[in-house]
Amino acid sequence: MPTRRAFLGQTAAVLGLAASGRQVSAASHTPVNLTAREASVQLAPGGYPATSIWGYEGRAPGPAIRVLQGERVRRRLVNDLPEPTSVHWHGIRIDNAMDGVSGLTQEAVAPGQAFDYDFVAPDAGTYWYHAHNRSWVQVARGLHGPLIVDEAEPPEVDREETLVLDDWLLDPETALIDDSFDQPMRMSHGGRIGNLITTNGRFDLSIPVARHIRMRLRLINASNARIFPLQLAGLQGWTVALDGMPLAQPEPLEDVLFLAPAQRADLIVDVTTEAGETAHLVRIGDDDQPASQVAFPVTGSTAQTPRAAPMALPPNPGAGIRSLADARPLRLVMSGGAMGRMDSAFLGGERLGFRELAARGRFWAFNDIAEMTQAPLADLSLGEPVRLEIVNETVFPHAMHLHGMHFREIREGSPVGPMRDTLLVAAQETRTVGFIADNPGDWLFHCHMLSHAESGMMTWVRVT
């Protein structure tokens, strides 16, 4: 068996791409089973044993669910796991009862039981689904998959690939998943960062392509905490959508694209590398050195000549936000973590010192509360505009995700940013977003560094 040094060396280098996964139609009126179960898969390099995971249909990522915009998604979650679970349909403007947040929108599904999810996918784009009960554990074990909603008139491309980026924290000797999910150092710092990086559950694979073809790449960051800085090499690309929502105009991708946990990006890329060479989706490592995330060996050339920049994707319904001049002002202050200045916070209605909070697994706070709040951050009226200031007083970045609705960033002196559902807020940074409370229900707002959410960074809003 390879040594620990060899394991870390192999897994820190490069990832590749597997096939996008089985595509499952959702047009049937009968729910299709989505079974969460234990399975054994080969994640680590050759010479290592298989890894025991939890996966939908025994795979990680789970099967690709693909529908046309406006179609229904019907899935019966069958729980064959040893603990309760639920499914969240990330980024979908969904009926609240179908949002899948255990303890807020539904009770978790007990082992041996089932739950039917039935909802319309109103917006075209790249989305994903994942466990939302003990998610910092269950997502890390593999419970996630892509959800693709196709436009009625998709862009003209020669090929499309869905790329689910993830990382795994494995024992370097046994390739088993490290089960120290509550490890205080990780929970109080940047979160659970893996030592094996995969794309679609595979590493060190490549996709042969021809020169001059145009591809649509759907990128999904399904990791617990890793931020992926990505660049193109041998590819000319444009960003056409973020978090599933089309940009007003495609933006040339000439620098680094930062993809935080739960964020997605749709790229349209042209293969410009000569035949016999290899293009790459490049990941910038922690040491600022590039590594090939996905390799695209160019095996030949098409007769296609270089093309003009792509057109914008068709906008989704309800993507506009009217004036926020009369918006409800809200403020969310994030505090805590290692090297933070949080001396105390409320837990269970009692103010506790940081050491007491840490002993109870609480390292972070929203507005001085170190747990899922009993009362909502705000009671909002249906259709009410909201201006939310997010203040990060910590020394770590946080990927803030709003369920059920989309927001735009408000930037001083520049246009309103693109529609998103997850925003990366850097250390010691303040960002402001605006949204319309256009979906009734109780909607979670939390950090998608999932161990941060578990240890204090969760709240919610009510829309009636």
C-alpha cells in the first residue's frame, strides 16, 4: 500500500472529471425513489481500499436529476441510513413545505421511512440537492447530487458537462472517512477541509475534446468548507450564470473565479489549445500553485472556426428587484471563531462565556446568539423589499446562503450585482444584499461552511 506521504502527494495534485451521471427524467406523476444508503466506492488513488460513504442510490455525487423549466420534480426519499435525514433542493424557489430543512420545514425522515418531495422548478439553471439533517456530517459523507433545470431554448454548444467539485477528509492509511466531525479546531477555524479532492467522485481523469468545440460547463461546489479558486488554461471562457441565475451579459473569464461552498457557475468555453496538447480547468492551491482540476486532452480538431462570444441566457421569471429605497433595513453581525473577539453570546437564553460555549460545541454567533434562533431574524410581509447588511467580524470567510429566495448584492458606486442565493463574505468584510420577500414560509439563512452552521451560524426569516 502507498505511504502516507504518497497518499497526500497524489491527492493534493489533480482532479478530473467523470461522466455527468445518470440523468433521470422527472416528468412522471409517480415519484422516483431517491434512496439514501451506505455504499463502498473507490475515491482514493489505486492501491488504496474503497471508501465507505453515504450516497443517494449509493453514489457520490448522487444521480443527476434533470427537468425542463416549469416541470415538476417528484422524488421519494427512502432512508436506508442508520440515522434520520432530509433533502434540501438548493437554490430552487420552492414551496416551503418541500424545502427539506429538518426542524424548520419538516421533521427528519427516520431510518426505514420515506418522504415524498413534489415541487415545480420555476427557474432554469444549475442547482443541487443535499442532506439537510446533520448536514455537516451527512454532506461530508457524500449525500449530494446535481439538479439541472434546462432552458426551453438552451445555448448553442457542442457539449455539456456537469462538474461536481468536492473534497473528502480521509484517513491516509485506510481511506476511510475521518469521523471526527465535531473536532473543535476545524469547527472554530475554516471548517472541514479535505485531503482528497474529487470531481464527480473521481480524481485524475480527463475528458478528450476536439479543438474549436464549444462546451457548457456547469460547476457545483459541494464541499463542506473548501473555496475553489479556478482559472482556465487553453480554454477561452465566459461566465453566463451564477447560482443558476443568468447574467445580463456573459462576462469573459480572464482572472480567477472563486467558487465558495454551495455556489455554482455556468461557463461557456471554447477549446483553443492545439491538437496533441491539453487544456485545463485549473485550481489554485493553498500554496498559490496551479493544479489541474479537470484535464481536457485535445485529440483532434473540428472544421469549426472560432466563434463570437456567446449570447446571454434567457432571464428567469421574477429576476428583477425594484427600487430598495423603502426597503426594510436588517443587520446581521457574525462573530466568534478562533482568534475572534467574541467574549460571550446567548445559548438557550443564557449568556455564556466563550469557553463555556466552546465546551458545548458553539464557536460562532449571529447577532450575539450562538444557536438556531427561536424567533426569526425578521417577520416580513409578502412582497416586502429588504436591505440586509451582513457584517463579518470574524477572521474567516463565510458563504452565506438564503433559502427560498434570491438576492442581489448592493455595491456602493456600482450596479446591483447578479442574482444569487449564496454570497461569500470575506474576513472582516461587510456586504449588503437586497431581496424581495416573494415566497411565503419560514426560510433558513445560514453559513454554508457547514460546521460553522452547526456551531452557531444559523437564523431564519418568516414571510407571510
